[in-house]
Amino acid sequence: MEIVKYPDKMLRLVSEKIDKVDGEIRSLAREMIRVMRKYNGLGLAAIQIGVPKRLIVVNADLIKRGSGIIVLANPKVVEGSGESFEEEGCLSIPGFYEKVKRYDEVLVEGLNYDGMIVRLRSDGYIARAFQHEIDHINGILFIDRLPFFKKLKFSFKYALGKIK
């Protein structure tokens, strides 16, 4: 499986809820982890490899050694606080980076790899990764969160072939 790239319409789909975490979902999670590592990503949503399921993986180990990889099915932000304005990129939009406003701290809920409901509180880049990947499963790209002139900048770069 490879990364679905912008402007593929698949990236605009709202992903389907996962009823239970079974062997098929665990296999998908393992494949997502493989692809995420191959491209050195911080996170990945199933939709980015062409599977419209509400499943994300986040490589917390890239930020804090020993944190591991987080797998969440049906993730949602339960609460958010603070404000952060940091640069983001996306494996589905390679070569384009821009600052995006997000919560600085989030409480996220979902089903873990074992199918148990978990709540995870995170801040900084892990919180940002959760928000970015949850946007993906809702058909939202980080470029959608940019102010008008930055969206225009993206459009020009894309039209000129500087983003592939």
C-alpha cells in the first residue's frame, strides 16, 4: 500500500466507524505503521492508504523515545485547551509545510489495539498529530485550516508543479 496523494478525492471522504477491533483492523494497523515508518511520518490515517476506516496511528517515539506507537480506532478529541501555532506537513501533500493553529493540549478517546476504550492526554507535537490525523478521517486536510492567503500560496505552488 502506498500513500494517497492530494488532490485524490478519497482524501475528502469521511471515514467509516469501526465496530470492533479484530484481526482485520489489527492487520490494517500494522500495515499503516509499516507505511508510516517507510515515509518517516509522525502519524497516518487509514484513508491515506486508501482505506476509509476511522483508524489512525501516531509514532510518539519520534517525539519522546520509548513512547511507542499509538493505534486508535474511532478517535475523537474529547477536550482541547491552549493554542499552538506550529508548522505541519502531510504525507499526502509532500513538499508543502505551513504553520497551522491547533489546540496545544488534547484529551483523545478511542479504541486501542486491543479494542479497549482509552483516553489519552497529550500536548505539543503528539497533540498536533492526533488532531491532524483525526481531521483526515473526517475528510479535512491541514491546508483547509490555513488562512486565505496561505491557501492561495498553496494553490499557486500546486499549479506550478512545485507540490507533487
